[in-house]
Amino acid sequence: MDLGLNNRRAVITGASKGIGLACAQSLAREGAHVHLVARTESDLQSAVTLVDLCGPGQVSYQALNLADSHDAQALIEAQAEADILVNNAGAIPSGTLLDIDESTWREAWDLKVFGYINLCRGFYRQMSGRGGVILNVIGAGGERPTSGYAAGAGGNAALMALTRALGGTSRKDNIRVVGINPGQIVTERLQDLLKAAASKRFNDAERWQELLDPRYPPGEPAHIADMVAFLASDRSANTTGTIVTIDGGHCAR
């Protein structure tokens, strides 16, 4: 299926590994020009090499800390002609309300919650009228909140609400705003979360695999990335203001 993304310009944050890297690769395979953003330049350089193998489009990058509003503005200005924004940067630590202190909570939300907000605001302004798609990769923790992931549940739920609020009326500005809620996906991030949980439950981080239910194995980054490409395309022209959950049925159980 040709998604018609040839020569579209896409910005992907958190793009040096995991879901973000897979999104960049999927969009590149569809012929899009992709701009990768993450904090670590060496990781980005490695990612560029991998993405460059996927398609004929141009691949570029910026090493930025999107928790810093000045860096966010630098990205918005540098990619003023972007057609697609994929917000994917940020990892909110697991823990209860009492486990996560204020500074840790604020640091995590500065990157994921306010980082998404700042980029949504800036790119929305630039896309208004000429058209574009904003895709927020959020997380199923906001859809099925638990006390053991208090900061993440609150942050993700806020981004789900923002996505719906923006996307409900964005078509009048020729923009679509859509969210994706990944569940368990095989990434370093998942392993870190499970290690933290195993430390609390078993007092042994290396027993993290025991927390996986073999009946419901985690998904792959490509499961999210391919949906990102589809939702970014004109094949999804009537899709906005909604959240697509890709979690192997977890939130339905």
C-alpha cells in the first residue's frame, strides 16, 4: 500500500532508539524526509546511519534537550516547513506518589508533558492553514492508571486529553492531531521499568523477565511505527482527536 508520504517532511523526537527510531525508519521507507531529535549526538549519528538505509529521503538530526523550552523553540524554527510531527521523547519513571519526589516528577514532566505541549503549540502555528499532522506517542499508563506508575499515569492522561482537545477542532486549520498509546513494547525503556518493578517485588532487578506474562508477549517497535506512518498519511484523512491503543489487549483485560 502506497501511503503517499514521498517527500513529506517529518520531525521525530526521541528518535535515537526504540519506538522513535522505528518511526523514523518506517517513515523513511515511505519516502519521507526525516529529521531525528534526541539528546545524545552519538546515538543520533548511529540512528541516522540506520535510517539512511531505509529509503531515498533525506535524513538529518539535531541533538536537543526538549525539556528546555529554548531547545524546543530552536527545533520549531529549524523545521518550520515540517508536514509531520511525531512527539515521542520522554520517559517518566515508575513509582507511587510517595516514591517519586517533586524534583524527579517535575524533571520527567518537563520533558514529556511540557515538551509535547511546547512542540504541539509551535508546530500547530506553523502548520495552520497549509496542513500537517501531529502524532503524540503517549502510553497506555494514562488509559489504565495504576498507583505504581503515578507520575506516568498522570502525565499520559494529560497528553491524551490535550490530543483530544486539539484534534477535535484542528481540521478547520487543515491539521490532524492523533495519539497512540503503546502498551508493553520491547525496548530498553520497558526493561528499565520492569527492572525497577522487580527490585521492589523480588529485591532483585535481574528477575524482571518473571514479570512478563508469556500468554501476552510484548509488542515490537514496528507495531507502533507502522501505525504512525499510516496515521500520518492521507489514508487517515478523517482521523483526528482520537487515541489508538496498541497494547495486545492489555487495557481491555
